[in-house]
Amino acid sequence: MEMETPAIVDAHQHFWDLGRNYHPWLVDAEMIPFRYGDYAALRRNYLPADYRRDTAGHRVVATVHIEAEWDPGDPVGETRWLAALREQTGFPTVAVAQTRLDAADAGDILAAQAAFDFVRGIRHKPATAPSPESIVIGAPGSMGDRRWREGYAMLARYGLSFDLQTPWWHLAEAAALARDFPGTPIIVNHTALPADRSAEGLAAWRSALALAAREPNVALKISGLGQRGERWQREANAPIVRDAIAIFGAERCMFASNYPVDSLVGSFDTIYAGFMAIVADMPPALRRRLFHDNAVRIYRIPDAVA
């Protein structure tokens, strides 16, 4: 089936200038454990000109910049830098900023982040367990931690959404968070990280996704589907994509590149051509939701129609 070239809102991408700004994971000599393995190729500047080069041939009409683990001692610095970048280049369109929700100054940082008119939400990766069997409910820094939740409760005051990056085995906690704070939208990042592609692993992932999908204020970004040591392959990822859409519905899913991070596993064209092929048999209106309309609605993006 021949498809139209869709207008894309890239719902998850990053920029960084390592000569000017401090991102510990990209600058410090010691590299951190990373789900894709060696990420040395990311230790270079990545700016709008690089993104435009990588997305050439695709109709990207807007982007959502997600905080990129900037210096935790100066979270507002990243937003200030992005404001200047937007002024100079037009990208990113909107942003999800950093605030450590369990920090003593979380209220002040949230107020400062919300003062930027292009900030739509916050991401602070909660503490996670290494496996489903090792979860400790209420662990410090986790979604069940009282102090962390006190920071999270302030998001509603500023009309901010929350981008949640966590493995699927913490989605029960995410569902509880969604129920307790129904006015705060949660956007689950990277398809809830289905790294274990065994039959048992995928069954558990689907069950966790279904639990989160019961909550109407939870949405899902279909992104970050790379596998350590493997290139991005449509055949491998198609069942994941189709299951995610079946569970959450086309009205609550968004495709995203996670660029440049996912350049470690595939070109932008490989990833988006793969997404397009996987949903080629869907009606055009539903495809448009997945590539464009849902991100426009969820991230409140103006004038994103090409």
C-alpha cells in the first residue's frame, strides 16, 4: 500500500552542545551503564542542524525536546539554553524540562521551569529496581516515595505533564500515581522498555502495559525500541508496536525518534520508515494520530500542521 508522506511531530528528541554545557554522562571520563551498550558515538555536539540533516526526506513539523541529563545542579540552565536555541533555529518546538522531584528546592525549580512558555512537562527518572522480583515499594526516590510524590503533586499547580521513563515492571506504581493525581497527564517513555523479548518477558510487558492503559491520563511513546548489539529491524519491532497500539489505542500512542540516542541502533529513516511500514494497513486518520495529532494534543503544540 502506498502511503502519503506524513507530517511528523517527533515526540522525543534531544540536543546538546558539549563544548558549552555540562552533561555528566556525555562529558565525564567514566561512562555509565547504558541499555544500548557503548555510547561513545553520542559524545559529540548534536544541534538542530544535525537533526535537520538526519531527518532530511521526512516532513518533521515540530519536535518535543526531552531533558538530556543536564547538570543536575543547574536544571533551569538547560531550559534557558533551549530558549536561545529556539530563537536562533526554530527547534525545538516545545520541551519537557528537568526537575528532581524529591529535592528540597523542587518547588522553586518547577516554578522557574514553568515560567518558560514552551515548557510542557517535567521528566525526573524515578529510582527503579533491576528486576520485577526486587521492587521495594516506597524505596527512596521511587514513585512510591513520599518525598518524591510531594514534588510530583506540585506539577498540577503549573499545568505540567510528566514524562515517565521506567521499565515495565514499575507500571503498577505508575498506574497508582495516575489514579492519585488524575489531573496530571503521564507519558510513558520508550514503550516501557521491553528489553526482554522472550515469550515470557513480552507477556509480562503486555500485562504491565494493560494495567497502565486502564488509567485515562496515561499515554505511551513508541520509541527506544533498539536492542543491545543489534540494528533496528522492522521485523523484530513490529509485534511490539502493534501490541502497544492494541493495548493503548491509536488515540494515546505517539511515535518518536529518541534521536540522537537511537542513532546507535538505526538511522532516522530506518526507524521512521519502519514505523510507517508497520502501520501501513491502518486508516489514514489513525496513522495521522500516531505521527502527528496525538503529540500536538498531549504536548499542546500550536501550528504544527504542515
